[in-house]
Amino acid sequence: MDKKKDITKEYSNGEVTIVWKPDLCIHSERCFHGLPEVFNPKARPWIDAKGADSQRIAAQVKKCPSGALSYYFNEEGPAAEEPEADGKGHLVEVLPNGPLMVHGLITVKHPDGNLTRKETKTAFCRCGASGNKPFCDGSHRKVGFEG
């Protein structure tokens, strides 16, 4: 498996910084449907951290199902996200009509032996249509997956 370059972009309003990792995005669209004044996929850059107050931004970013979006308050600096888990660092969640979401630090071993370390949230394909298997790329919506 080819190793992708891990891209991370940050957008700040001076108080809070939004962190975006596009390779993790499953295009659930929760960000821009929930807070379009900050997340606008038609604009460049598509994130405007000055579009809403920091508390609203933090609340919306927490709704990102893939972990592609995260945030930190600048005064505190970046911190490792606490896993939403069973005390051992793992939680597996089946999202209706969507991916299998694994919360916590995991390592994925690919058929070719390469290892990929994933932190906080990882979305795994359940529909079989992803072009980025074993990870979800949002294809379940295009194929009408139900499950």
C-alpha cells in the first residue's frame, strides 16, 4: 500500500485553533451543515475560524465523526484527545447506514505488512464501496448503503 502524506492544516481565530486532517475526512458534511459561517466547502480556504465564537466552533468540531476535525484552545496548546472508550482506550461504534467507527489509539496492519497508526477516531468501510479500503471515504451515501 502506498503511504499517503499526512496533511494537517490549522486555522485560528486567536483563541481557538481548528485542526483539519483531510485524509481522515469521510465527507459526512456535519461541519458545514452545522456551522456554515465557519465551514464553507466552496470558499478557499474552506475554514474561516473567525466566522463564529470559539465555543460554537468547539461544539461543532466535536460532532465530526471521523476525527478529521479537532481543535484546541490556544492558551492551553494542543493536547492529546481523551479517547471515548471503555477505560482501555477503545470503543467500536456502528454508525447507522455508515462506517464502523473505532475510537482510541489503534494500529492497522495492511495485507502488504505496512502498519498505519490511527489516533482518536478511525472510520472503517462497511459497505464495500470505499476507494480507500479498509477506511471509509463516504461512498456509502453514493451506493445507498443501509445497515
